Amino acid sequence: MNGRTTTVSERSEAIADTAQARSSSGEVRS
């Protein structure tokens, strides 16, 4: 990911953001 290391919290935050965006667009896939 764009050449920098991500911490676990940053990564889980990004995953949460992605899941939230996906569910808000009505596209939920697990």
C-alpha cells in the first residue's frame, strides 16, 4: 500500500471504512 507501513489499528480502521462504504452502497459481501 502506497509505500508505507500500516499499523494494525490503521489497517482495521481501513477495513471498517471499506465495510461501511460497501454496506452504505447496499453491496454487502462477506
